[in-house]
Amino acid sequence: MTKFIASVLGMSALAATAAFADMSAIDTNGDGLVTMDEIQAAYPEVTAEQFSEIDTNGDGAVDDAEMSAAQDAGLLPATEG
């Protein structure tokens, strides 16, 4: 059972790292946030309404937590790998 828990925790950490790596590729100016323009460059199908739904705190940018939540909710494709 302990090996199973460790395995699940390891996969969770790997998934979080993969999501951040994906965000880093989208974050073209390297400020740690993703703007509407940066999201649309990677995901042209994302509308302003969808961006607003992803940007849960309404600050006009998506951070890594919002990016992960959007992927978990199916609003953005999940990171492959």
C-alpha cells in the first residue's frame, strides 16, 4: 500500500511539472503568466469568453494554478507526456 501511495504522489508531482512546462512554452515573455494573446497563439480556438472562464481571479492573465485547473476541467487540452 505504501508503494502505491508513493507512486500516486510521484505521478501527481510529475503531472504538475508537466503542466508547468507546458505553460512555460506558452508564456512567450517569461513573466510566469499567460495572456489572452499567448493562449491564442498556442490554442487559436480559445475565445475571449473561454479565457475569462480560465482566468478565475479575473486579473487578465492565467497563472500555473489556473492553467492546471483549466486542463483538469477540459477547458484546455491536457499536457501530453
